[in-house]
Amino acid sequence: MFRDLVEDALQLRISLKSKEEIDSAVLAFTRVVQDSCWRSSEGVAQKKTRRLSVPHEIQDMILEKRRLRRVWHNSRHPDDKTALNIYAKHLKQAIKENLDATIEENLMSLTATTDTDYSLWKACKNLNQPANPKPPIRLDRNKWARSKLEKANAFANHLAKVFVPNEATPGSDEAEIDDILQQDFQLHLPLKIVTPREVQ
């Protein structure tokens, strides 16, 4: 669907002789790609990502660490590397403390009442039963099997293609094998029949 939308909306016969024409063509191309992406992904459930709020102090520390890294990359001096390592260690500790405080605050706000929609029990349920991702399966027609029925049919079709019985040997080969087994002076005697007790 994305490919069809892009092919329908894209205009290839345009002039690209000046800087302004190139800039407008790039803008138009970007707009076509974005619109096609949004239209082709309508109805698909977007995954909700939960972002932790980072305090301004940690953001400033991250900027300072990046500045120290740039200084070290330009100078390659051992003192600059030492300063970068020390600051990176402090930043890592600050991030860990912030994460611990955020988790502790979240845990303290959990209750087992209807006011918070039983958030304590929901948190416990998520801890006890980790969510297993169920990715879609690619079909032969360059589409994706998303529902349970489509996935089951995809597996059934694949297994039906893979597990095909071997072709039966022609009758002449069987007669030749029987003649060899019935010869009087064989170098190796045929194998004895296996009993069910041996199999067990």
C-alpha cells in the first residue's frame, strides 16, 4: 500500500535546475513519503512507549559529558580522557539514582483501590506474567499474517510443503533388490527382524 501511494503521488517530471527547485522537490518528496506512510499505517495499533522524565540536572550532565568527549577526541590527551571517564562515572551514578527514585515513587503511589483503578494488582500481574511478543509472519504474497487464524494457516501451508512423502521406488528396483537378497552366497547376511521388545 505504501509503494502504491508513493507511486501515485510522486511527480518525476519536474525541473531541477536551480537550488530553489531542488529544495522544493525535496520538500515535496518528503511530504509524499510522510503522507504515504501515515495513510498506509492507519488502523495499525501504535505501540505506546513510556518515557521516563529526565531532570534538567541530568540533561546538563549529559551535555557536559558530550563536551568532554569532543575535547578528548580533538586533543587525545590522557588528562582529557581521565576527566571524561570520571564525569561519565558520575553521570552513570546520577542516572541510576534518578531511575531508582522514579521506580520507588511509582511503587509508593500504587494502591489496591478503585481510585487508581487497582494499579497495585495490575503492576503485580505485569511482573508475574511478562509479555511475550508475537510478531507477524511473512506470507508468500509479500503480506503479513497478523491474526491467529492467518498464522495458523501460514504454518499449515508451510508444513504441508515441507513434509512431503518420498517418492516410491519403481517396481523394477524392488525386484532387483529381492533378487540380490535371495542369492545363495551373500557376502553379508540380511539383518534380522527387530522385535518389539528390542524397540522398547
